[in-house]
Amino acid sequence: MTSYSDEQILKGILRHDNLILQYIYKQYYYKVNYFIKKNSGNEDDACDIFQEAIIVIYRKLKENELVIETSSFQSYLFSVCRFLWLKQLKKRRDEKEKIYETMPFQEELYDENLVTIIDKNE
């Protein structure tokens, strides 16, 4: 497989170069996928976060706001993915709390066994 420098990767992203995008996916996706699956996510979450990270990087490149001087493209990409995933987890937690807050607690409907089963599935 051909190897690309960070500069070639960044220029390829700006050009929408399919070879560069395939290279990025083949080289780096598995690490993001592993991280997200180990942190309460699944394959779809990993795919969404990875794609969103590429879009974030593209927009920053287009606006000349992306500076990767002290780190590698790989490190930057993983940092963006990590940030996006943590943001997504917080959003999910907040949505879950909103649901619990809007539902009135009814003692006669409360089933401790059901709560245990649901918690195990999450």
C-alpha cells in the first residue's frame, strides 16, 4: 500500500481525493472503531464519528484554521474523533436524564428486576 505524508493527506482531503480518503479509512478507522466500541459505542457510532471527524478536518482546512505542527495527522484525527465521541456520550446522557425527569415516578409500576435487566443491556 502506498504511504502518504501528513501534507499529502491534508491536500488530498481538500481535493476530495478518493485514494487519500480510502487510505485514511484503511489506516486509521480501526483505531477509532476500537476506541468507540470500548467506550459504550457500536459500529454505526464509529462510522458516524469517523465521517464527522473528516468533515471537521475538511472545514478547518478550507478555512485555513487547521494547524498540525506539533503532532501527526493520525494524532489530530484521533483527537477530533475522541472529542466528538465524548460530546456524543454527554448528549446521550443528558437526553436520558431528560426522559427520567419528565416521567413521573409511580411506585406501583416500579420493578427492581426490570431496572437491573435494563441497566445490564446498556
